[in-house]
Amino acid sequence: MVYTRLATTTDAAELARLMQLFDNPPRSPQQQAELMHNAPHERAILAEWDGAIVGFLCISFTHMIAQPQPFANISDLFVEMVYRRRGIAKALVQHAECLAHELGASGLWLITGFNNVEAQALYRSFGFKDWALAMKRVF
């Protein structure tokens, strides 16, 4: 059975491990804890399966001058391959939605790759709809 909870800096080693599996650069637990401490606007939600941390979701909250409610953005969602298709991603998104409601957000936004059709299908199954085109400029 899946259990979700907010991550703390004591979870830094496991979060660093999962981040690396998700294609991020390797980090020490201390580096991960520092990143968590320096990002007060973002929170990580962890998923546990039989006591093992097997997935995470990162959600950030930003206040904008154009709207009274904060903007809630899912920036990362990852579940270890062997634990997929067990409802873990859904539980993480549901936890994020509850947190967004608690903090006054009007909804959840996310960006996923054009070619990541598996993730797009997953998000659509949770009720997400195509909304905008995201663009970036790298410096």
C-alpha cells in the first residue's frame, strides 16, 4: 500500500537517490538537503511502499501580481520503474492537489515533454488538459 508524506531534510539521501534515477546529476545527501533548504517555495512529496521510499513529486508555489491565488506547479514526478502501475503517481498527485488547496491555489499546472506521451497520458487520466505552450531560452 502506498503512503505519501512531505519530505524533510532527513530524507535528503533518499531524495538524492531518486533524483539521480530521474536523470539529475549525482548529489550528496548534504547537497540535496541544502537545495531543499534553499527552496522554501518548493516542497517534495515522497511516496513509500512497504516502508521504502519509491517516488517523489515536487510542487512549487508562486504568488503573481496578475492573480490573487498562488500558482501551484508540479515540476517533477517520478516513481521507480519496478513500482509503477500501482497507483503511486496518482497518490502523489492527489497529495499535491490537497496541499495546493490548503495553500489557496486555484489549480495545478505542469509541463511535460512533447514526446513524453506516456506521461501525457498519465496526466490526462488524472484530469489534466492541454492548456498552453511552454517555451524557454537557455543562457
